[in-house]
Amino acid sequence: MSLQSPPAAAELPPGPGEGHPPGAELSQGSAAAPSAEEGGEEGEEEEEGEKEKEKEKEGEKLPPIPSASTAAAGGLEEGTKNQFSTFSNFITTINQKKEGIGNRNSPTQLVIPNIKNGRDLPPLCLDVRQKQRMSMDMLPQELKAPFPPEPSLPIRTKTVKDFQDDMEKSKASGDWKAVHNFYSTTFDSFLEINAAFKKDTNSPFNTIEDSGIDAKFVNVVYDALLNTPQDVQKSVLKGIINGLLQEWTGPRTKDDLRAYCILLQVRKIQVFNLNAANSLISPPIISYTDFYNSTLDHIDLMEEYHNWQCYGNSHRFSFCQYPFIISIAAKKVIIQRDSEQQMISIARLARKKADLKKKLKVTFVGEAGLDMGGLTKEWFLLLIRQIFHPDYGMFTYHKDSQCHWFSSFKCDNYSEFRLVGALMGLAVYNSITLDIRFPPCCYKKLLSPPIVPCDHNTLVGICGVTLDDLFQIMPVFQEEFGVIKSYNLKPNGDKIPVTNRNRKEYVQLYVDFLLNKSIYKQFAAFYYGFHSVCASYALLLLRPEEVEILVCGSPELDMSALQRSTQYEGYQKTDLTIRYFWDVVLGFSLDLQKKLLHFATGSDRVPVGGMADLNFKISKSETSTNWLPVAHTCFNQLCLPPYKNKKELKQKLIIGISNAEGFGLE
């Protein structure tokens, strides 16, 4: 089973605080004892009647909350197989008002914040095993109101054995309809979740000792889920996402809390958390950006980061434990500030590489000018264009995918690849968007692992690759200096014929060879170069797609947003030429809009902060209207002559942006 590179290039076919615990009993206090004069049977009957009335008046008590020690941040600790961590995660969002601590007579307020408000970060709840009780008199007024009535639950009679029988039948027959129906129905709503997993749909469970959830059934269902087809997992994922991401818009029933308890199973979320589960599905059914909570952009990000970094998996809560809800803009701030702090901490050491973490200031020889950002950007653009030029031989450009990949040619010194990696890191640190066209696989490899290993013998830049990754590059065979090379994909591979039985193994080894092994030294140097600047535990928060956006910007264009943020020099936004311009641009196809952006800024992608971060400017050019528009990419500036009409403006603009010389254009 070997790989031979033919002399002719052949394209591959595309691959197929303390205080009372929040969960303590909320009670009205004991009923008054009957008078001694009311003795006898009649008195006893009245007493029993009064007790029954009191019981009816009592609100249903919350289910038990286990010790907070069973829940941990990020990689939360596993509990016993049949033991719930129940509300320990969910109740972390319930906080005790500081003014009431230490004063028995002052009311204790339980605050249930909106999930989007990240400012007041509560501590995890105390261990309910203290069995402390909270008097109704100590509660604030808003919590004295009765819980809303529990809605009627659907009747679901499926037992653990019934479910297990369905699973066995589906595995044997390949028909997953019954199992799929169970999962899609069960996770369709909170009502259905309770109907399936509540021990008794009609029982209020007026005790803090029993949540009323059939924990064994929940465990069996989650365990079995991992062995079901993708469409079954998708249906569950949708239900989990809808449940966990919905906001608290008012008082909720205790059955809602039970549903959250089921969805937030600590042991299970480790295996089947939202981010990982969605990523396992190809393609993901939900964009990772839909998980972002932009409200978190305005909290103290570095405090969150340091809590996460310093306390790890302890009881100290940090939103960094759940990076999928942190936007790329917030992650960029964390990375940049962390790099700045690293530079300060090692400023007294004589280590030249620390200089890489300083902000760049560029001066071109023979040119006067103060670098306010434009010269740095121009320097990056010129350098990147030179490095990626085909004549330089470091990278190959593939027309079909319109991306670059690492040349597999062997060389004596791979330091140039380290330079390219360092440049990418510098661009991220200096908020420069680079016009680099690497496939997504490259950024997956950059995070393999996200932190440089201490042992330099550890392989880096090696990740699991598939035909989909190869399809995004579509590399071709090449001669190595005119010599046809043959490689064994496995020991003695040249003696193993490819058959129907081993063809899948051959394809996987082939893909791994092309994307990992054949370019290992090149990519390892590139990896170390990037991490020499961007070395930060904050990289653990990033997805490969987010690294790409930090380096190259986002491909999502919003020209209306660009119009709103554009600045003008020599023009007013109400001038006829400007109105013509935006009428034309907003009517452009996406391809022409990208060409315009590339023409004016040097890249057809949008920086992390959106169009507003481009600081795009349109200046009036006093040249003849026979001239084409001119751009100063280092300042994101378009110089536009005052064309007489919309037709002329459109014609000249299209000619200008379609025939400009630029990186990646032929």
C-alpha cells in the first residue's frame, strides 16, 4: 500500500457566599397548635382538617441539590453513575444579596439573573446537606408570590426496559424509527422531558429529598444516545439547545427546573455538550456563531480569564469555562491583553523574542511618515504578497479551491515557515487582517495542540483529517525536482495491493500523508512561529474557525453596515456622487462587493469588529471623470472622482475593481 507521485499533475476527484442554601425548603412555618378546650374527637377531626388545608397551601418544594463539590468548571467532574448533580450547575446563577449576609433579621434576596447579563457572577451554591431551612418571612417580596401552576403533563408510559428493548431491535434491524420518535418527542419541550423522566407525572414531590426525576432512566437514555445515528442525535441537540439557550422571561414552574436539571446533567454534558455535539455533526446543524452571547463583550473579560486560568476546575465560576458563548471579538481582546501582560512580565529578561509582543511601528526607508496603523498594514501586505508568490516555492496555489497549501518539497532550512507563522501571530496581535488563503484544515492543525507542549519531542500540528479536509484543498501530485517519489503509507505498503476490503484504510492513510506527514517539518516550523507570538492559554477558548477570522477576517459582508460607518473627505453623504455610489454598490453581486473591498482595503474579508473597524473612507478626487477610482489600501481609502451620473460611476468602478493587481488575483 504505497503512494507514488506521477510526473504529470493529475487532479484528485472530490471525496464523497454563605447563608441559607438556595434549594432550602420554602415554608410558611408550623401551623398553630389547637386549644386544649377543643379536645376530643371533634377537635381532632378539625385539627386534621386544618393540617390538610395547610398542606394544600404549601408550595411544592424544590428538588434536592447535591454538594457543589460534585460540579466543577469547564471539564466538570463526573458524579456517580446514578447520582444527579441536579441543580448544582443551574443554581450557580442564584445569588444571595450581600447586604443580607450576617444579619438574621435582614431579608435574603435570591437573584435569578438573565443569562445574558454576565456582570453579577454568583458563587456556586452551598451544600444542601446542611439541611438549613429558610423562613418565608426572610424572603424578599418577589419570591413570596406563589409559583405558577404546574401545567398538565402528557402521559408517557415508556419504561427503561421498553426503551432498551427498542434500542436492541433498532440495532438488529437497522430501523431506528421507534428510537428516533422517542428522542425527538422527549426533547421537543420541557413538558415532554418531564413527562418522560418524572417519576410520577401527577405527584408534586413536596420534599427537598427527592427531585422526582427518574435518574436511572435519564442515564440510560443519554448513554444510548451516543450509539444512535446522526439524525437522532441532531433531534436531541436541537432540544438541548432550545432549552439551555432560552432566557428567563418570568417566573418558571418547578417542572421547568426539573427539565433544566435533566438537560444540565454534568456527567453527560461533558460528552454531549452543545459545542462538541454540534461540531461532531458534519456539517453542523447550527452555526457556532449562533451560540455567541454579545452581552458578555461588556463584562470584565480579563477578570473572567484570570478566574478561569487561576482556579481551573475549582468552584470558582468563569464564563471562560463555556467558551462557545464568548464571541470572537471578546476572545480577541483576551488574547491581545494576555500577550501584553506576558510582555510586561518578562520585560526585564534578556529574551529578544519578547519583542515580538510589542506593537509594531513601521517606517519605510526613504519615506517620511508617522505610523498610525497604515504603514504597518502596508508592510504586512507587501511582505505577505512576496512570501506567497509562486516563484518563492514555499506554498502552492490551487485554482479550484483558491487557497494555498504547504509545499512538500524538502529543504535544508525551514526557518522561512517559522517566519510566516510569526507574521500571522503578529497580525493577530496588531489587529491586521491578512489576505492569506489557507484552508480550514490549517487552523485545525494550528490548534493541535493549542498550547505548545513542554516536551519538544511531542508532535505538533498533527490532527485528524478526512476527505472533506482534502476536498477543501484538492492538492495535486508533483515531481520533486524532476524525480518521481514513492512513499509507503504503512510498513511494507508497497507490497500490499489496494482492494475493496482495505480501500478505506488506504484513503485515510493517503489523506493523512498529504495533510500531515508529507509537510510535517514545514508545518511544525509554521506552528512554532505562530505560537512564539500568540502563546496564550486563551487559545484554548478558540475554535479553528475563530483563529481563521482573527488572522484573515470574516467572509460575511454587510455593505449596509459599511455605508453607515463610512467617513467622507471632500464629500458629504448626501452628495449626488455618494448616493450614486451606494446605489451601485448595494446592488452589486457578492463577488463584485468582495472585489470592491479587496480593491480598497487589500482584503475581501471583514475584521473581527465588523465593518465599523475598517474605518473606511471615501475621498473626493479632483481628477478628471475620465479617470478610474484610486485606492490607498494602507488607509482603507477610496478616491472617487465626481462622476456625472450613476451609469458612468458604475462602469468606471467595475473596471477599476475588476482589473486591479492584487494578492491571489491572476
